[in-house]
Amino acid sequence: MEAVFWIMRTGAQWRELPRCYGKWNSVFNRFNEWSKKNIWLTLNTACIEDPDLEWTMIDSTIVKAHPYATGYYKNGSQEQGIGRSKGGLTPKAHFMVDALGNALKFIVGPGNESDINKAKSLIQDIRNAAIMGDKGYDSDDLRSTIKNQNCEPVIPGRSNRIVPIEHDKELYKARHLIEFFFAKIKNFRRIFSRFDKSLRNYASFLAFAGAILWLR
């Protein structure tokens, strides 16, 4: 665990792992096997204790993909959560956090995919709460889904809407907490830049980082 934390914190190559942590290849193989068995995701879920579900927030953050992260197999970047956008090859991490800014759920997708495509999957288990999102989630269909879950949508409308959208502006001010969460999770170099070819292994680092933030 300490070896994986060192890799995640520094962003170093596995071969650069200090000898005091053991053989780098053995550590990587164990990390990879745990990733295949979803142990890192299970760890993240187990660390989520007593979340504040008075309201939740959804948003996404772009991550720069290192050249090492490409080439999992020919023409497979999109399937591995890497898309070509204005910033080059990028994945995008979609998160939902609770009212205290702690991560509840995440999905990784290509950087050129719209935020709203992952929104319903993020919020599907939320009931009787306010759900906040920025203008990227401005959609009548999404608002209808939120209301069907007995939740209140707190999503401002885009400037080009003919009919303005009303939302709770005071509550919306709390949305900065998800931006604070992104700032904290990107202190881990392996999160800030993606070095992993497989979507599964990158998601495992996200899950491990999320678990650590819950334990603080």
C-alpha cells in the first residue's frame, strides 16, 4: 500500500520505485491484480462513511494524458477513456461529491465527451436531495430525471436560453466545494497526469486517492 501511495503521489515510473518498498515488478503485479478484482474500488466504497446527502454536486475535470498512456491497443484510446480535444489527448474524470465535498462516485470517460452524458449514471442512486451542476448540465431532460428522483435541480441555464431557468442562487454558491475536491485530488501526480494505458488501472488510482481523502 505504501509503495502504491508513493507511485501515486510522485507520478514516477514503476521502475523508479525505491528499493525500500520492494521489487517494483512485484508491486506493480499486485496492484494490477487488485485492479482486475476491483479491490481498489471496494476499498474506496468501504471508506465512504456517513456522507452528508443534504445536497450533492456533479462536475468533471480534464486530465492530461502522457504519451505513455496511449497505445493500449490499436485505435483503442476512446474505449480506454482517452479522447482528442483542444488540449490534445485527454481523459475526463466525472465526480459526484456530497455536501462536504467528499467523493461519492466517479466515472472516467474521454476528454471530448460532454459532461451531461455521464450525469444520469452519477446521480441514479440519489433521492430527496438537491443536485447541483454548472451550465454544462443545462438540460430539460436531466432536470426531469432529477425531479423524478424527488430531488431539486440546482443548475443555472445557459445564456442563450429563451426562457430563463430559475435556481437557488444561494445554495449554488456551495458548488465551489467540488472544485476544492479537484484541487485536493490533483495533488497526487498520478491523478493530475494519466500515465496508465488501461482505464481500469487509472480508475484504481482515482479510487485509492478518494479513499485516502475520506480517511483524512
